[in-house]
Amino acid sequence: MIDEKKLEERLVALEAAKSWSPRVVSRLEMLLRSGTDEALYRINPIQFATEKSMAEAEGIDLFLHACVAGLFDMDWLLVCPMCSDVVESFRSLRKLHTHFHCHLCQSDYDAALDDYIAVTFTVSPAVRSIRFHKPDGLSAWDYLFSYKMTPGGIMPDGVPWSEAAKGLIRALTRIEPGSAANLEVDAAEGGLLGQDFESDAQFFFPVARGAGVTPPHVPVILDGGKCVAATANIAPGKVVFEVRNAGKLPAVFGILQLPMATFQRPKLHFTPFLSGKRLLMTQTFRDFFRSEVISATEGIAVLDVTLVFTDLKGSTALYERIGDLNAYIQVQRHFQHLLDATVRHNGAVTKTIGDAVMAAFLTSADAVQAALDMREAVDQLNRDRPQRDFILKIGVHRGASIAVTLNERLDYFGQTVNIAARVQNLADGDEICITEDVYGAPAVAEIIAPYPVAKSEAELKGVSKAMSVYHLARMAS
């Protein structure tokens, strides 16, 4: 059911939020009005952008602004890399943690923002109600395959694991506390796996010819996340499992037919999705979701981030020469140019410190191109002035980091941050310094090929070995 008044009001707000490419908002409106419940649940904005021939960055911005307008709610998902199960979902980054346990795989994982943390969007119940807003009312089938699992985990043959798993299910039902269900299956050679998809409770029976007489009924008790099944030899043919839920919570219980007793699930790869890392490097998220902070005391790992630090050379003299107010206005103009260059190359400004900027990027190629654009933008500022008031120094480094909350703001912490800042200190005026990790990253060599490059070895405080640093000067005029 659609609330037409709220839908119209919020679409108008979305339309006015920024200048969109043609028909972007109308495509989202069509989805909201005519999309199935499945299509409006946990939307992957990268997939949406691809299907609608939109730029990925605009697709992400579209859903972020739609959240601000109240059309969608944002979900942070912890996804199991082995079975694409949504182990946990959170409405806020604040509630996200990095250690998780998959009941289906019975495995523990540590999540990083790069991979196991996905961000999706679900239509707001205030705008349109869908059955997934009330998961307790879902059928066991919908609960498992639409609510618990994602279609993004792909097997080597190109088939989503969630689709392949459907072919393994022989029985599936919801069992309330104190209730029981008789689940009859036609067992084939291989194995039968019984699983409560809400806990670690499971059983496994090999199925083989000559195993003896199969009992007509096999009692199974679920209680407190454990499963106790009667001992039985099972041969191919009909068998009934009497499953009783002695626990205090409902169980969604299924029996899967595995092709062999030693069945190993194939390794999955995932279709492109909006990772937590990419969202944190999206300026729109940082601008409009400032209340989103990381509560995990140890922070959340980021396996690969490229950081850019900038600073103005001689800014103190500028304040002295033209006065604090005029200097402040000019420095703010410089900040806006740096922000524009950062966003243009898929990055986000993490913070400003005095006259300095720290920005984060998905790739080193984006970071280096942004640094070059920053230098050019500041040069344009100087052309309108009687003298070169703005001289930029830039440092770029790539590595692992920790996403944390510092001073109630999302930030990065660790040695990668320290090195990036110290490499910036090595830069002379109008110079960009990049480390070996950046220099050797994909596509960087092609980007810097037109520029004079000088290599040096630098001793950095807190770093045990000397680091190779590449100094990018301006192209000869």
C-alpha cells in the first residue's frame, strides 16, 4: 500500500536536493510505485545504477538523498563470505561490530569495511508497506531465501548460491516454541542436513544403500541453540523427522539433501555492491549522516585506503599581509576547490586541520588524479591575484587503516595516516609526494607519465626503514 501524499512530498524534496541527470528521479519513482516487494527490499544501489545506465556515484547519491527525504531506510549488513547469509543487519553504523558468527556455516569471521559489510536500502514503511517490513509474518521460504540470504554470492558456474540452495531443500517450516512438526523427505544417496537457520542447531545423517532399516520416525529436539537427534541409519527412501522445538524462540528449520556425505560448498564471489568502505568515502554520506559514528571500541578495519594530505605553504604570511578576515575567506575558497576535486574523483574529505585537508579515496589512481586537480585548481586561484598567495603541498600514501570515531566524527587511524601526513611534510611548494605503494598502484604510472618525477629515500619518524618517495613537479611550461 502506498501513501500517495507522503510519496509525492518526499519525491519533490528529492528532486530539489541537487541537480540530477535526466530521468533519474522518475526512474526511482517508477520503482517505488510498481516494483515488487522483493525489488524494494535491500536494494543494491550499484546494481540499480548499472541497470538504469547511471553513473555509480550518482546512483549512490540518489539513495542517500532518498534516505534524507524519508523515502528509504539504510541497512548495514554483515554478510557471510561462505554462504551469502545476512548474519546481522543494523539500521545504523553506530550498532555495527566486526566480529560475527554464521549459523549456517558455523564459522566465525572478522569483518572489514572493504568486503563483508554491505550497505543496502529498503523502502520506508511510511511511504509503502512491503511484507519484508514484518519478517515474523513471512513464510519460512521467504524468510530464508529473501530475508536471510542475499542473491549476490555467485558460484563458479555463475549461479547464485541462494538459487542453488533452493534445489537442496527437501523440507522447510517455521516451528513455534513448544510445537513440533513432522517433516517427511525422500532421501537420496549422499547426506541429509537438518538446520535451524536461527541458531547453530543442526544434524547430519549420511544416506547410503545397505545402511540397514530406516526407522519410520526420527525424533529431533531443538533447545537453546542445540539439536539432539536420535541415532539412526538411513537408506534411500522415505523418512520422517519429528522435530520438536523445546526452546523459547521460534525456529525456521529445514532439511537439505546434499549430493555426497563430504559435500563442500564452492567458493563464492560477489557481484559489485556498496561496501562500507565506499560509503565512508562518499562525500554525501559524510555531509548528511554526521551522526553516524563507529561505536566499536577497536574501530573497524579498512584493508586498502589511499589518503591525501594537503597544506598551504606560507599561510601565516598571507594572514599577516591581508588580514584575518580576508585570509579566512580566501582559505575557504581554497577548501571548496579541494573538496570539488576530491568528490570528482570518488573521494571524501575526512577533515580539515587549520589550512590542511585530509581526504580518503578508493583507489590510488583517483587520489593522484585528485591531487593533480587540486594543484591546478589552486593555481587558477592564484591567477586572479597580484601574487601567488596559495602554494599547495600534497602527500599521498596507500595502506591499511582503522575507521574510528574521533571527536564525534568518522576518521582514520593508524600508521598509514601517520605516513601520509609525514610524506606531505616532505613536499616542497607546488609539489606532490607519493610513496612506493601509490607509485606502483594500477593506472598511476599512466597518470603521472607527463610530469617530471624525482625519486628520493626518506627517513620518516616512526617508520623503521627508509621509504622511497616520488616527487611530482609541474609540467614544464
